[in-house]
Amino acid sequence: MDEEIKNEQTEQQPEGQQQAEQTTPPEAEVVQLSSDEKNMAMLCHLLGLLWIVGPLVVWLLEKDKYKFVDKHGKAALNWQISLIIYSLIAAPFCPIAIGFLALGLLYFLNIIFVVMAAIKASNGESYVYPLSIKFLK
């Protein structure tokens, strides 16, 4: 009987809507993250404002406990290592002022990217840092 009702409803719908319903994949399983996971992932990013040691310590302590923290910790560390490399490239150019501009831009971007990543982590979402080199995969 349920099949008959479903067939009647399908026949009454326009063709485009019928086709869309047939090709829609089943919804993926939603994983609920604990507030501890979100907070630790957010902390990994925010401690990057101080330096690389903070995200490294949080990631080393929590990576085996929480997969979400492992993912965000790697992203934060990759960004911090990339930032150090970019800073080392810019530093020799400081005598001609371009280096100071580049360093200023890098640290401005660091603040913006870290805050964006922390917000994404607190919402339980993934974040990929732009300009980041993937050292840890």
C-alpha cells in the first residue's frame, strides 16, 4: 500500500523534481563533536598567535584522543611552519624595506587566518589555511 501512495505522489510531481529525488544520494552520517574537541581544536589555532610551541603541545597531547583535534592541529602546525619559512625568506630583504612590508603582511595574514580557523573549529567545521605548505598530512 505504501508503494502505491509513493507511486501516486511521484506521478503528480513534475518530471524535473522526480529526477532530482532519484539522483539524490542518501544523507551522510553526521558526527557529533564534543565541546572539548572543538575547544582543543580552537586552542590549537589561537595559540599559533603566540608561536608554534602552543599548537605543537596541544596537538601532541590531544591528537590520539580526538581525530578532529588531530586534523586541526596539523593544519595549525603546517601554517606556523609555512609562516616561519616565509618570514625567513622575507628577512634578508629588510635592509631595502620590502622585507619589513612582507613581514608586516605575513603577520597581519597570520592574525586573520588564525581567527578564521579558530571560528571554524569552534563551529565544528574544517579549515584549510591559504598559502600553507602541507608538511604534516
